[in-house]
Amino acid sequence: MFLVGLTGGIASGKSTVSSQLRELGCPVVDADAVARKVVEPDTSAYRLVVQHFGQEVLLENGEIDRQKLGRIIFSSPEKRKLLNSITHPEIHRAMLKQILLYFLQGYRYVILDVPLLFETRRLTRFLNHTVVVYCDPATQLARLMQRDGLNQEEAKQRVAAQMPMKEKRGLASHVIENSGSREDTHRQVLKLHTKLEDSMEFLLVRAVAVAAVAGLGGLFLYTVRLLAS
């Protein structure tokens, strides 16, 4: 099994691509879904968020008001960094558990759906492939305003808080163009899925894992590197 990072800009259509991959039978570890889980009431991350951001970021039922917290962190890089320092370690631990489960189930590859994949770079060294879902800036801004009910200034502020799409595109090993129709996007997703499914990379990863379990991991890795050089 190998890992494929999926990312994009806010409102670029990453969720659409992620859903299409799921429909094709691909296992997807969704960092946003994990992020919501790790800050549920009574978790350690929840308590730290309330401690640092105050009771005013809570809903009446005690859950964190993601929209209110979002407005705070998108207007302050320091507070955004603080929130990330609280949540990211918990998110990565929870994602690792899901990845190990999929590995044991024998999947060829797993999609890691991570919005800030290139911004944090904490996971990139573990990935065999990276995929960016791209759309042109005007389309991105319009989609964000419509989706979240933001005015143009608020939408621009949230886009500016992320790495520019053009830069992400240059870092990716695969790009899904999502400025057009859903059908066109689906054709690209299907082509990518076929390419990844046909790849033999999972055999090498599985062999390394088996060798490591048998106590031969170091020797096997050295041999692989020697052959690849």
C-alpha cells in the first residue's frame, strides 16, 4: 500500500474529487472530518481550544462554533498558528490509525485528503504521489462566496491565508483541472485512479513492511536503495 496526498485551495473542488474517488472504491482519510472529531467536547484538544480562545467560540450545545473560530484564525496568523499547534498532532495520530487499518485490509493505495498539505509539509515525505485540485482564481472566489455566504473581502481574506493555487500546482505530481464541468472532472479522476491502481508501487511498500516485521527491515531497505541507485 502507498499513500497519495490530495489537496487544493479553498472552494477549488477538492471535496468533489474526494467523493468521486470514494465512489470508485478508494479509501479516503479526510483530514477535515478527523479535525472535527478531535475537537469534540471532552477531548484534550477541545479543552485547549476553549482555554486559549474562550467560551465565546462555543455553540449553545457546547460544541465549537467552527464559523466563529474560522473568522478569528483567518484574521490573525498568530492565532491560526496557535490553533494548528493544538489540533495538528491529534489529527495526525487519528489519521495514522485509519491508514494502518486500510493497510491491514489490503488496499493498494490510500488517499489522504489534506487541505493544508503543502503549507504544513508534515506529511509530504510519506507520500508517493500528490494531487492538486485546481480551478482558476475567479471561479474559486465565486464558489467560496456562494458556498459560505461571504462577501468578496471575506472570501479574498480566506483565499490569501492559503498558499497560492499556482504554487500548489507546481508542487504536485498530478493536477485535476476543476474549472469546467463535473463530467470533465470525473474523467480526469477516473484516469488518475486507473493509473494508481495499475501501479506496482504497493508491492514494494508491502514487501518492506513484511521484511520489517520479520526483523530484516534495515537490510531490505539498504538493498532496495542500492538497486535503485
